[in-house]
Amino acid sequence: MAKPTYEESIFINCPFDPTYQRMFDAIVFAVYDCGYVPRSAREEDDFGDVRIEKIYDLIRQSKYSIHDISYTGLYKVKKNRLPRFNMPYELGLVIGCQKFGTKRIKDKKTLVFDLEKYRYPKFLSDIGGQDLKGHNSDPEEVISGVRNWLQKSPADKLIPGPAKLITRYRKFRTVLPKYCAEHHLEVNEVTYLDYCTFVTAWQRDNDF
């Protein structure tokens, strides 16, 4: 598979948490369906790679980025109940690029999601003025938000509306178990790369 260009790459910064998986899957599908390529630290699983170095590379290689800060809360399964700061940290890296980077890097485009649109000042007031989107933990709302943010594909074509993308996502989800069965996988065994393969295969056979 050819490496995606800077202009078509979208870095996804979101929780690596099983309870967030359905949201992540929806974002990945929407990015592909809008004509772009999702980039995630899940692309590689090399133990020798330092995760933050992967993040730096992905940010450097992507003109666009999607950030979900809705899980910036307290761990409920650990005794120390410390907040999760990875997502705001990675968002800060991109904002730093936009503020202090070279001309090319400053041109980065950013979409930020939270659970509710106006909740973030309670925990991240320094990004006041940013146009955050609320998704209410609804995969279909996040698909709509991604589509409306992008609006045009890399080929400058108008992307079909949110309702169309949501209908396509529902259809894909109904055939996902079939793809898994054909590859001798359980649905809960699907890796990020497996999922990307299935999404792109389905889209090739179900063009707009």
C-alpha cells in the first residue's frame, strides 16, 4: 500500500480504550469515506518503537488531525484515579505546530471533539475560542462532525451529506462479521490494520 500524502493524511488522537472502540471505528470509516486516510499510532506494533516518537512522526506527516478529549477524566479502574492527559498533550503538540511551525506546518487543520460542546472550559480553559464539537458518545454524530469539517475531498469534490455517510456506515457494520469470518477472525479480534483493510475493501465495492 502506497504511503498517503501529507494533504490526504488525518492523524487521529483519541482514547485507546475498549469502551471507545465504536467511536474510533466510526471516525476511521468517515475519514476513509470522505476520501482521506486515517493515521494512528496503532498502525505499527513494534515493541522497539517509542510511542511518542510515532506520534511526532504522524503529526509531522498529516495536514489534518482529529482530537477527542472526551476521556480526559478519572480512571475508574485504578486506585490512584488520575486523569488522562495523553489526548490534550497531543492536541497541544498540533496547536504548537500551528503557532510556531514552518509555513507548511502552520497550515495544519484541526477538529476537536468533546462529549458536550461547552464542557471543556471546566478542565482545559486555555483552548478557549476553539470551535469544539460535541458528539454525546454517538458514532453517528461523530461521522456527521467529521464530514462537515472536511466537506470536500482531496480531489476538491463535494462529499455526500452526513445522512448518506451514516447510511453507508450502517451497511458496512452489517457485513463486517462476514469479512471477519472470511479471514477466520472474531469481530473482537479485529486489529486496526484489519479494520482499515475491511473498510477500504467494502468502499471499493460500494462507491458513491
